[in-house]
Amino acid sequence: MRNAILLTLDTLRRDALGCYGGTQGQTPFLDSIQPHCIRFMQAYSGGPYTQAAFPGILTSSHYLDHGKSRQLSPKRQLISEVMRQQGFETAAFHSNPYLSAFFGWNRGWDTFYDSMQDEVTDECPYIKSRVLNGKVRDWLAGRRDRSRPFFLWVHYMDVHEPYVPAPEYIERVDPTLRIAPAEMMRLFREVVLKRDVSDPDTIELLRKLYLAHVREVDDSARELFGIFEEAGVLAESLVVVTSDHGEEFGEHGGLSHDGKMYDELVHVPLLIYEQSRSETLVAEHVVSTLDIAPTILHSLGLRPAPAFQGRPLLPLQNYASDGAFGECYDKHGSTEKGAEKEVHYYRSERFKIIYRQRTETWELYDLRSDPHERTNLADASPEADRLKEKILPRVGRQPR
């Protein structure tokens, strides 16, 4: 039986990858493996920040399904639980506090590292990807039963703010750029945290620092795949690579990743790698990150999980797209005051509709003619009423 590996790259914008049209050239490794990949061009996240997105990835359920508690609801079933029940060894290595054991994300893992006991710094408030890679190498080397298949989840935080990349990666993005760590931290405190988009030059500088982190993560992914190759497991593993959400650089008036549903945040990369594949396969239909867990189970011939809401993406010809939903609260860097309110989106093959509960307002975009979501058609398009009916039953449904 084959193994399954899930590599999630926190905060990675889809358009930062060359294989998705990015022109910055900062993902040479991920671009190089495309002949072995199925590349999903229209993959959408369940939410625009980690807490809203990861229930979709690891439990194939929506953020608001089981109430507002930060703790992972016992009603959600993690893919680790499903796979361990079916005989797989399970292991997770990550450094995102929102996905830690403290919040209940350690269920179903034989090995679970979340770094919460390790020391970090203000400039790098997470354990870096190269350290995680070392832990994966040690785990692979120390496995006692090599005949038992495994499910491995690795999550990198390196692209996430604050943007304080190493000089070698800054130079790869812009050889003329010289900036000290203290200045990068000042930009984080005074610009990113305050969502100050008043100076286009500063926003462009932040974007460059972000891309430097992207290049670093691409190098880490190259190293990780090398570790798999050295351990002799890559050829017999299904590898899924994706992001939980993207990052905004002023496209819709903000920075970072707040409670918005525009494509710079929710349109994510999704790759399925198999070493035996020799030609890139490109899928153009709309899919959801909720489909990842069911796809892994189906591809490995495992029993499906009735609680999972997504559907297997493979074989492609059997997947009938019904669009993608996302939901969150309008929190984090929002300047709006008062209790958190819901934000929803639905993405069809052509349109995206967004609903904001706080203002009871709608936005509708024709993504074929308006991919940057500039012209709101909610009051003009004959599609509006039909698409609103997709969203309305989902508003306010979660238990209190």
C-alpha cells in the first residue's frame, strides 16, 4: 500500500508560483516537478486565514459547522484519525500555534510535533522549515515497521509575517536591496500590523520581502523531497502540496490576511505529485481544499469517511464540480468594531459572490472578465439572485 504526504505552505499566494503564472522566478523547485503533477488551476480554500482554512484541509468540513470555540470540535474527524484506524502510521510536524495540541489538533497522530515548547524570537516566531525537515528525516530513519504505510503532514510557516528573510534570499529577489532586520521588524509593526497601505513603494518592498520567504520555502521543499528520495519513500508516495490561504498586498485596501474573500487570499495552489507520472495534467474546474482528505483516502483505496464533506478529485473525469464555499469571521486586522460577524463566499465556474453579515452587503464578480474583482455586479447581474441562494442557507447556521 502506498504512503500519503501532505505538505502545506502557510500564506503562500498562488501567483507566487511560476507554474501558476508567477513571473518572479522564486519557485524553481516546485516548478521543476510539474511533469509529475496534476495541477489544479481553480482550487479554493475554505477560508482566508488559518483557523478558517484548516478545518477544510484536515477534516473536510467548514469552519462554522460546529460553533465558535477555538478548540477543535469532537464532532470533526481528522484525516489522521481515519487513516490510523485503517492501519497507517501517522505523523505531523508543524509550528503553527493555531494548529497545536492545545487546540485539539493532535488527535489521531502517532507522532505530533507542534513546537509549542520550543523557544522562538520576535523576528522568527515559529520553527523554521529546515528544522522541521530534520525532524522528518529523523522520524523516517527511526520508523520501526517499514512495511506499515504512513500518512505524513508537514506544515511550513516561513512565508508568514513578519517578513524578515535571510540576506541570501533577499538578494535572489532583488540584488540591489539592502535592509537590516531591525528595519524589517519596524515595517512589520508600523505598516503590516496597522494595515497601512498609503505608500505604494513600501507595499512593493513588503512584497519583495515576502517573495524572499517564498524562495526560502521552495528551497526547503526541495530539501524535503530529497529526504523522501534518500529514505526510499518518494516513489511509493502520493504527495499533495497546497496552501491554507494567500496574502494581501493592497489589492483590496489591506495587508496580511484578514476576513476577506478575494482571490489573493482564497484562490490557492493545489498540486498532486506522483513520481510515476511523466506529464503535467492541468485541471481547470473549480475544486475545494475540502476535497483533499477524501482524495487521499480514495487514491490509496481506503474506506471513505462519512463525515467528510468534500469529494475525491481523482479520477478527474469523475469529478463533477459544484463550486466552492468559504466562510470566516471578519476579524484580525479589521478596523470594524463590535462582535465578530460572518463573511461567506461561493465560487462557481464563472462567478464569485461574497456576503458580509455585518453590513448585510453583497459583492458579485465575473471572474472571467474581471479576475481582479474590481466591478461589483451584485445589483446588476441576473445571476445575483441565484447565487445568493447558495449563500443564504449557510448564514447563522452554526450552533452558539
